[in-house]
Amino acid sequence: MDTVTSPLDLRKKVLSWRRRGLKVGFVPTMGNLHTGHLSLVKHAKSKADRVVVSVFVNPLQFDDKTDLLAYPRTLEDDKQKLSSVSCDMIFTPNVETIYPNGMRDQARVIVPVIGERLCGRHRSGHFEGVATIVSKLFNMVAPDSAVFGEKDYQQLLLIRKLTQDLNLPIEIIGGETYREQSGLAMSSRNQYLSSDERMRAAGIYQILQTVKLQLRQGGQSYTELCIEAKLVLKERGFSPEYVEICRETDLMPANHQDKALRILMAAKLGETRLIDNIACHLD
């Protein structure tokens, strides 16, 4: 497993693979890897001959400097984990490499509509930062395919739209959400939770499952179901940002004629922001 820090060395290695007719997969991360991340690498490996994983904490997507500074950096541990899942190359650039002229004058990539809803309403500039860094990484790696986790479902669809709109020859693949035994979706942010908060945080998945059951039973408006779910979150000590029932294909508000749905929610527990979602396919 190679580790490179410069785009030039990255491109040389990828070019050598391409000359041999090998397909290249890509998994962008911000490090602090867990089992969910490693599953994405395995998925990428099943679709390609070689896999590149980037580890870069992108300051452009943080709307809170304190959150950026607190984000865990665990590169040596990440390398050990990646070596266990047949990663072929790790790309670990620094901020100066990615933004050589600083971020103030950096050209930005905006994905309208989908980037303005849900988390986009609550995290100013977040998806602009995500779309910009992913575009830069796609240009550096030039992969045939890239894998993104479904836990960040809005991000997955946003990247898929970005790729389609910019005519990038990259297949965007979704990887399933990995969960702890309690049902809590695996996330690097879970380590911010106290032991008590961690147990309570599993309630998000339980509430999502309840909404899914209510959708299948019918009889209530989607607005009512979302309001009820927010109230339950509050009763359990969360500060909910949103609970929404959306069309799975584009995350626009769903109606009773739609059959392929996503239930999404975001809430704070203490100082930790948590997101989760599940699919709901109606007959």
C-alpha cells in the first residue's frame, strides 16, 4: 500500500495503472475511519482493480471553526485499518496542497436545489465545500468509480447530480449504512458522545423505524408524522433540526403518490450533531 501526498505522485501512479488497463476506484474520507468506511473500501475494490482512499479534513465544508479544530486526526491508525482491506494507495494532502492560493479566492462548485435543502438549510456553505473538494479530488484521482456512504444520503445524491451535470465519466456508487448493535449509525462524530448520550442516540434509528411503520400503515399525513417524530426527539433530550419524508430519487418532499421514499432526520444531542436516514418502499 502506497502513501502519497502530492497530486503529481498520485497521477503518476494512477497513470501507471491505466497503462496496464486497470480500473480505478476511489473512496474520499476525512479520516478517523471506522467499520463503515472500511466497508466502502471493500465495495470499491469489488468494482475496480485498484482503490485510492483520500484522507483530508476539508476546512471548506466546516461552518464552525471549533468543529474543524476538534475533528479527530488519526492518520497512523487509519493507515493500519486500510492496509487490512486491500487499499492500494492513500492520498494524504495537506491544506496548502489542496488550496495553494488560500480558500478566500478559491473557485467554488455549487449544486443548486438539492444542496439547499435539509442539511443545506442548517449548515451554511457545507455542501458548497463538499462539492468543491470532491470536484478537486475527482480531477486529481480521475477514477472510474467512487463510493459514498448512504448514511450521508443527501451528500450521495448531491455528488451523483454534480457528476451528471458536469459530464464526469465516473460511476457514483452508494454503500450501505453500517450500524452499531444499538442501531446507531456509525460516524466519526459518535466519539463526541458520552456513554449515556451514546445509548440515547440509538433512539434516532428507533424513531426512523417507527415513522417507516406508520407510513406503511397509512392514514396520517406526512407532515403529521414528521411533527410527531420531532416531538419524540425532544422528549428524549434531542434538539431536532429536521425530520422529513422525501422522494428517494431527488429528496424533494414526497406525497402519497410516491412509492420510493427516504425518511431523513438531523438532531443535536448535547453538542453533537447526528444525522440518519432509512429507505421506505411502499407497495
